Amino acid sequence: MDKSIQDDEFILSRKHDALHLRARLIDAIRRFFINYNFLEVETPLRIPAPAPEEHIEALPSGNWFLQTSPEICMKRLLAAGYPRIFQISKCFRTGERGKLHLPEFTMLEWYAAGFDYQQLMNQCEEMIRAVADDLGFKSGIVRQGKKIRLASPWERITVQGAFEKYAPVTLAEALSRNKFDEIMVEYIEPNLGIARPVFIYDYPAKLAALARLKIGNAAVAERCELYIGGLELANGFSELTDAREQRQRFGEALKIRAQKSYAAYPLPEKFLSALDNLPASAGIALGIDRLAMIFANVNSIDEVVPFVPENL
């Protein structure tokens, strides 16, 4: 037998435990949402127009694109009268490859009408704790030799508070110098979710993406992210339902994308039209592969998927 084939078989065989855990994880997630009367949906992987985002580049597929997230289609379902929906789907992003990234990855995304981001954080915590219990991790998990307690309540800290606690510069300075992401990655993220999971929330308005600005404080967006063991797992928010404001944000994102020589997407007009009917709601995207890494106690995303691009 060719040595390269033997090596591939060895790599696949040593993932046995992790892949079985991953399968149980997905099954537990699916049962959680079905028990809460969520409808599981499947939306197309190939779409004519992704949501324009400043830092995410979609993979072309003919004249269309492979989805970077099922967000646009799922929100159209929400607007059409499906109040609780979830999906476990493949997503694709150009140039993402590393210990924590794959160009093709698995995303859990769910939306609930009548929710805001605070209720969404509550539900996300409840879901992961239920899944952990199902997998035999009720008391907690171990990551990089440290015990992480999963019992409620999980920590919550604002972005402003995180900068005050961990960063060498103020939040305002990081934004003015265009260093927000750099400071987050280098100084803040390594400290998040070490003893117990943490939600960081209330992002600056300029980082709102598709999130609603906070009622009573338009300087911040009702956006949250979940970290466990220093690893970002989920990004969610109270949904923006103003089509005019969303169109303006998309236009600004397209200008920034053009400066980076990114692809010029057409605007997702059917999605923008559907926003007029979108109820007050919240949604969140969670990386299945990264959650599997947490429960399997591994440091590379390669260990929890059967194949990576280099093995194909």
C-alpha cells in the first residue's frame, strides 16, 4: 500500500473518539432545540448575494457564492412567520485556515422571535449546559490543563469593561487607531472564559454588523460573543429590523471591501425587502467544530473533523 494512503488511514483512525463525540454533540444539540419547539430548516448553500462584511470573503460559485452563514435565508424565513428556527449547516470562507479555522466549517445558527440578546445569552448558556450534561461533562471540562466550571451563572462583561480590565489602551483609543481586533486577540481573548464561560457584550456601534443599536444608548450594539477557555465560540445579537439602516450599513461595508480589493457583491435585495416584516428577534451563530474542540480537549480544529483540505 502507498505510504501516503497508510498515513491518511492512520490520521483518520486516530480521530475515532473525537468523531464519535462530535456525532453525540450534534445529536444532543438537535434534541435540545426540538424539545423547545424549534423547527429545523435547510437553506441553500449557494446564494446570489452574501451579506457584505468587512472582514469576511465568500467563495465564488459560478456567478453566485457559497454562503458564509445561513443568516440571510434564515431571517427571510423568520420574516415569513417561522418564529423559532435552527440549522446545522456547512459554511465557506476564503482564506481561513489555521489551528482554529477551516475554509469549510460547520455552523449552528438559530433565531427566536420575541427574543433580545440578553434572552439569547440565557438560551445559549442553557443549551451548552444541557449538551455538556448529555455528553457527561456536567461538572465542567478541562482545557489546556485547567478546569472550566459550567455551572450557572456564566460571567458577563461588556466590551468596555473587558478593555478596562485587560487591555493596555482604552476602547476609544483602540477604535480610533483601528486596533480593536488586534487588542482583542492579543490582550483580551486569552483571558476570557478561563474559569467559567463568559459572554462579552455591548459592542461599539461601528461594529454592529446586522445588530440593533441598544435602546437608550446608540453608542453600542446589542451584540454578544461567547468565549470558553479563551476560544470564541458564538456571535449573536438582537436583530436590526430597519431596512433603510441595514442598506446604509451594507453600503459602508462595500466601500471598505472595495478598498481591500474584495469581491463586489450585489446587495441581497430580497433579504432587505423581508426586513420590513422581520419581528423583534435575536439570532446567534455558533461554531460546531470549535465546540467539539472544547469537549474533546484538543487544540486544533483538524482533530474534530474527518478531513481537512490537505488530506483531500
